[in-house]
Amino acid sequence: MPNVYDTLKERGYIAQCTHEEELRELLGRESVTFYQGYDPTADSLTTGHLLTFMVHKHMRDAGHRLITLMGTGTGMIGDPSERNDMRKVMSRETVAYNIACFKEQMTRFVDYSGGDAIMEENDWLLELNLAEFMRDIGIHFNVNRMLAAECYKARLADGLTAFELTYMLMQAYDFLELYRRYNCRLQLGGSEQWGNIIAGIDLIRKKEGIQAYGLTNVLLTAADGSKMGKSAGNAVWLSAERTSPYDFYQHWRNTADVNVIRDLKLFTFLPLDEIEEMSHCQGAEINKVKEVLAYEVTKIVHGEEEAQKAQSAAKALFAGGSGETESIPCTDISRTEAEEGINIVVLLEKMGLIKSRSEARQLIAQGGIKVNEQKADNHELIIKADDFGPDGFLLIQKGKKIYHRGRLV
């Protein structure tokens, strides 16, 4: 079996690593317990989280043990990494609810009933005595070094609070606690977590005299290099309620040409030699590769049945096929409201296709909205019950790639 470190590197997961040769040798020699933490900043996971699950699967397949750490404690503060403003403080009830949502989704990707995966919560942070914690742990942290870390730089301009400054101490303490409980010697995280991971490694060395390790994965970026995710406002959610399986499929089907091969390596388990063959595709052939990507990732997240439905719906709309369109996102419209007439801008708003009414008017003026395949040429257009077909459905198209249905109820 190839060394899992080589697998992760070949597929493009690794951004940074401490003690690279030493860690590679360790991963090839014995079973290593590793962990990754998740702060409950929303009620759904995103594709950024999916990338970490892919890394975990490769690690577990190689015989290593995963600890998924839920941020019951750290979620009360929130990671300041790459933030220009302080995170919104969440109540304990919100933290608990979001964690419950995370757990439900995570169990679709990891079986925690076996011995190769553990789910923990860092509620030990809620039980700490502040004075004892600062005397025992805080004494090992140099504030000047902390402020030089990338995770704090963006906040320094607007004013970093002591509240946020403690986050690094808390995450470092998590690593120490997991080492003591489970002999955990490796922390994984996004590349923005580098400073926090190094802090944990240093703390374990100072407190226990043991060498621990850190490895960060690449962050998702769009074709122009911009960040993707919740903080960037362009997250793709793993919850079917937030991003429908059809929209999820379409996200991957619309991947920029430059990112297709990268995403096949990161988000599918297809063999690298098979992906290498697809890397030579050009022109219209690239669209076939995108269909493979979309199908494979949707199958991992939503299951094969939903992937097939989404693929069928996409072909019905884009390839002139005869597939079903039931997977296209749909909004219920009351028959009474439709009989009275609904302004097109109001309808787009109801469907969640626009962020503002001014955006809707601009789209319509530019010819970017179609109703039942006919271009909407006036933002004062009134949609009536007769516009819904015999089956009670209306089709809205936004731009070239976004479709949504209205259903009379």
C-alpha cells in the first residue's frame, strides 16, 4: 500500500506540513491518531468541509484513527482567522443546535461505530478555571509571536479583542487534551489554521516533551483565485435544504475549465491514472469531464439516486434529453396569489433568485431572465395563473445556467 502522505500530496490536498519527512515516515510505519476540529458557525457543512472528509477517508483507509472534534467550547468564541470583523457571538443554544446539524451530516460520511473514528466535543473548555488555565497554559504563549501569526493579522487593523486572542490558546489546549486522552499526535486543518496548529505543537512539546505534527489542506478557490466559503458569501452547502441536490450537481457541472482536474483529484476517489487521461480532453470533451465530476461528487454527498435525478434533470434542460425535471428547485405559489397576478420581480424574490429588487430589474433589462423559455423584457411583467402549464408548473431561467420552477398550490 502506498504511503498515505504520498497519496495526499499527489492528489493536491496538502498546503503545509511540519517535519515533512518525519511525519511521512511515521504515517508509513504505524497507526497514527489525528484530529480535525469543526466550529459550528452555521447549521450546515459546506464543500470546504467535504474536502476535509475526503482527506480523512484516505487517512482511515491507510489505517489511521480519526478524531472529529466538535467546537462546543471554541464555538463560544469563534476563530478570528482571516476575519476583518469579529464573529457574531452565538448563544449556547445556537452552538448546540448547529453541532447537532453537523453531527447528523457527518455521520453520512464517517461511521463512528467502529474503532477508526471518534467524535468528541471540546466541552472541557467550558469547565476550565480561568486563573488556573492562564497560569498553567497562558504562561507558555508569547503575545508578540501570537500577533505575528496570519490568523490574527486581518483583525489587527480594526482592533483585536482579548476575547478573540484567547482562541489560539484554546485550540492549542484542545490538541494537548486529545494527546493526553487518545495519544493524538497529528492535527489537520485548513491552511488558515497554520498558526493555531503550530501553537498546539509547541504546547505539547513544552508540557509533555513529545513531538506532535501538523498538516494543512488547501483552501478552495474560484477560477480567479478568490476564496470560496461562508465568509466569502459563496458557500455551497451539503444540506439538501440549503443547496438542493440539483443545484449542488449544477455547481460542479459549471466548474471552471481550469479547476476541473484539480477538483476530480480532491473531491472524487477516481484513480489518478483515469483522471490523467481526462486531463487531455479539450473543447466540448471538457463538458463530459465536468459531468463525471458533478455526478461523482453529488453521489458522495447525496447518494446515487439523487445524483442520477440531478443528472437527468440537467440533461433535460441543457442537452435536449428526455430526463425528468423534478429535481429542479421549486417554490410553491398559491393559486389565489397567481390569479391576482404576481410581479416578476416579486416572483424572483420569492424564489430566492435575487439578492435585491434592483438586481432583478438589472437582470431583466439585460435579458437575463426567461419565463417558460420566453425572455422577460419588462420588470413590470405580471405572471398569472395561466402562465403555469397544465401540470401547474412555471419555469424560470436566470442567466444561462440557473433554473427554478414555480408550482401552483
